[in-house]
Amino acid sequence: MVTIRLPDEMEAQLEVLTNLDNTTKTEVIRTALSEYIEKHLLEKSSYELGKDLFGKYSSDESDRSVSYKERIRKIIHEKYSH
């Protein structure tokens, strides 16, 4: 069992919400805590959110960061070898 202390204003707002929704304080707090836990446990890192946009993951070229000089040479050669 867990006991929490709420500021008077927050407890008054909770009381209003429970009356409007015809529910209990316990249910409102349980739902809010459940959403909070889910959000923070399932939160992804910046890398995980963008990994499909990075180098080999978006291009399917595992040596992309190693072979960039060769790609640039090829582009310049194609552009100026008329």
C-alpha cells in the first residue's frame, strides 16, 4: 500500500474530477501512474528514434562512412569529365 500527500488545491481538483467522471480517487491516481510508468519505461533514446535516418541504416550501405571520399571523387569525375 502507498500513501501520498497532495497539495490542497490538487486534492480539490481531484475531488471535482472524480465527481464529474463518477469514479474514485484511487482509480484516477492508478490510471495516471500507469500512464506515467508506461511512458517512461517505453521511452526510446535519441539514437533509437533516428537510427533509420543514420548512415548504413537508411542506405543499406554498411561502409558508407568509410567510402565517402570515393563517392565524392566519382561525382566530381562524372561532372567534369566531358
